[in-house]
Amino acid sequence: MTLDLIEPEISVKVLKVIGQKSSRKRILDMGLTPGTRVEVIRRAPLGDPVEFKLKGYNLSLRKKEARTILVEAPEQVPE
């Protein structure tokens, strides 16, 4: 499952970042590394961009960027 499919107020864990080398590195540098817990805060009115909370800060990504981040499905994440 990818991060762009997660609904607001749901927390997931990052498994892997896929994509081209430059965009992958940029996303990893923003803190979206494997094992990181990410919560979807809200979506813009038209659905793009999406705001996330991770490591104590909020980050907004376009759906296209969020689609490159593989996450554990919410029901698989232990509470």
C-alpha cells in the first residue's frame, strides 16, 4: 500500500521509498525513512497536497510523491 491511499487521522509505518534516485533521496532526506511512523493529518480540498506528521513536524507532499512511499496497511500496525 502507498502513502497516498491512507485516509486522514490514520498512522502507518514506512516500509520503503521507491522511485528515481534524485526524488528518492529528497524524500529520504525529509525524514521518510523505513521504520518511520507517519500520520496523515489532512488533504487539501481538491485532494492534493496531503499533510503528514512525522518526527515532530508537519510535511506536505503531492499525491505523486506520496505514491512512491510504501507503507504497512493501518490494520497491520501495532498500537
